[in-house]
Amino acid sequence: MVLQTIETINPAFITSFAQKTAEPSWLTDLRIQAWAKAAELELPYVDKTKIKRWNFTKFSQYAGLAQPNFGKKLPGIVAEIADVDNQEMSLYIQEDQTPVHLHLSQEAIDKGVIVQDLATAVKENSALVQQYFMTTAVKMDENRLTAFHTALVNSGLFIYVPKNVELSTPIQAVFIQNDDRKPFMNHAIIVADESSKLTYVENYVGQTGKRRAIANIISEVIVKDNAIVTYGAVDTLDASVTSYINRRGHVLRDATLNWAIGVMNDGNSVINHLTNLVGDNSNSDVKTVTVGTGKQTQNFTTEIRQFGKASNGMILKHGVVLDAATSIFNGIGHIMHNAKGADAQQESRVLMLSDSARGDANPILLIDEDEVTAGHAASVGRVDEEALFYLQSRGLSLHEAERLVIHGFLNPVVDQLPIKRVSELLSHEIERKVKR
């Protein structure tokens, strides 16, 4: 069956693929509800970027949640990203819709941590997945793309850390997109129960080449009272991929969610990072870096909504724009009514290295309460000529000097990634994109 537009799918089609994978009825029912909504809802509002002509929904084939194939040979790219032989760290690898590797550290096993591909989780931990899937951090009916995702989600990961469990080693997930024919509809749910601690790092890797494809990615991170989650990510999807990436956090009392995200995609992207600081004394620090090249357009909206008293939100975004690329940074710090003592800070910096490049930094503070602290800083400009002159006076070429300045500009996030190999990967991707 060739699927040209979203209207060609119907409830019977959804029921058919759901029955083939024997998924629970609650998920099938939710898919059908979401499909009806997808036809009614608008695309998400994206400030200063026209996305109506972008392809977010067209594809030629579809397959539902795939069962694991852990005996399959791992793609060669994995060796550059993850240490498969490291038995002390938990590692999950997925190729398109198929889980191909899962190793849990002995510590995670002993402490009862759940790490499962989504197809397995919805069967073996159905009630737990149902509690959090598109119910808390992201809602199914927010816009056309969240509804589209809910209806056709076909891969993903579920992680649950029990109460009072602290993991000393990270959990890493590698998601690889090879198949341009099927939509890459990946969903990650991370739940850190009360007084738990987790470091999670994910990599999205594109291997589609020049074949046009779509990716619709949603992550939901639930951080309960007094829990701490450190979330790192490096995205490297191909130039042919139009991506919608929506990462959300829901943070309760005395809890902390810190993000370190490197966005090195080569195609057009809409990227939304929203953290809700729901509980009193909750905290979130969001660090993002990106490099835009070619003719790609990237639109980032990073928002922290602070509902809790004495909550703290910090947004730091650094971007480099080359060639004829466009990068839009929308930063929103929103202190809600009753959030007394809250502190909202943000900083957005964009470096442009080409006359044809475009960079925008749009800081927004929304304050609905007295007795709070808030501030923002934003800049868009070119590389400091004095810094370049100094480096050239020490024997570097202009290109080498620019490279050093760019790496230094982006290091605040590179250094925050908690797995050395992933940090090195981000540095490598930065180098790849600035080499011209």
C-alpha cells in the first residue's frame, strides 16, 4: 500500500497492524483517537519559520512496533558511538523499527531498573507504560504532529528507575534510521521515581543518504520528588530527513532535570524542548548547541515553565551558522502565578560565518508573579576579529583560527555530555560540519 498523505490511513488499517503485533487494546484505541485528531489539528506554531510546505507526513510504507532481533549483526556505525563490550554500562541499540541489542549492567539488574524496547514494554509493563505514554509530559492532541506520532508510533524505549535507586553508570540508547520508506516514529519514556538518580544519553543517527525521509521523535521524561535525571543527546540525522523532535520534561518537588543536547542534523528540523517545573524547589538546566550548514533551516524553541515555588530554570543555547543555513533560537522562560521565589534565566548566542547565513535569537520572559528573579541575554554576530587576529599572529591560518573559536564557543555543552565517547562524537560532528 502506498501512503501519499495522512488521509489514506484509516482505523481499519491501524487495527490491522496493531493486531499483527498483538499490542494492548488501550494503545490501539489511543492510536485511532489520535488519527482522527491528526486530520483536524494544525501543524505546531513555529515562530519565524514557514513549515507548511515541509514534508512531515508522507511516506511509502509502514510497519508497526517490531519485535526484538537481538541476534542481528550490529551496524558498523555503532562502534563509533558506543562501547558495546563495556559490561558495566547499560546499552540499547535500535535499527529503524527493530531493537538489535540490549545489555543491562549488573547494577541495573540488581536494582530492578526496567529498560525495554517499546514493543516489549507495552506487553510486559502495559499499565506502567499506559500511565505515562502521552498523558503527562506530552499530550496527544497538542498539534497535528503529536497526534500523527501517537497514531503511528512504531519504535522506542521505556526506562523506569524505582524509588530510592541511584544508578552509578549511564544508560545509553542508539537509534539508527536507515529506511527512507517507513516513517521513523520513535518514542522514549524515562521515569525516575522518587529519590532516584539516572544518567541517560541517546544518539539519533541518520544513514538514509540522499533518500528523502521523515522523523517524528518524542521523548517524555518524568522526574518525581527528589529525583535527579541527567539527559544527554547527540542528533545526527541526514540532510534528506525532515525532522520533528519534541523533548519534554515533567519535574516534581525538589527534583532536577538537566539537559545537554547537541543538534548536528543536516536537514530541516523543528525542535521543541519544554520542561515543566511543577514542584516547589524543582530545577532544570538546558544546554543546547547546534551547527547549521548548507541550505538547512533549524527552528529551536526551548521553554521552561515554572509552576513551583523557588524553582530554578536556566537556558543556554549556542549556535553556529554557515553557508546559506538558517537557525532560529526561541527561548522562553515562563514564571507562573504562585511561583514565588522562582528564578528564570536564559542566554542565546549565535555566530554567523557567512554573508548568506541567517541567525535569530529571540529571548522571551513571561512573568505572572511578584517576588521572582529573571533575566536574559542574547546576541547574533560574527566571529570576533580580534580573536581571529590574535590566533593568526600565532601562526594559524584563518580557517584554523575560526575552527578553534567555534569549538571554544560550543564547548559549554560538549563538556557536559556524561559519556566520553559521546562527547567525542559531538566534537567530531562539530568538526565535520565546520570543515568547508
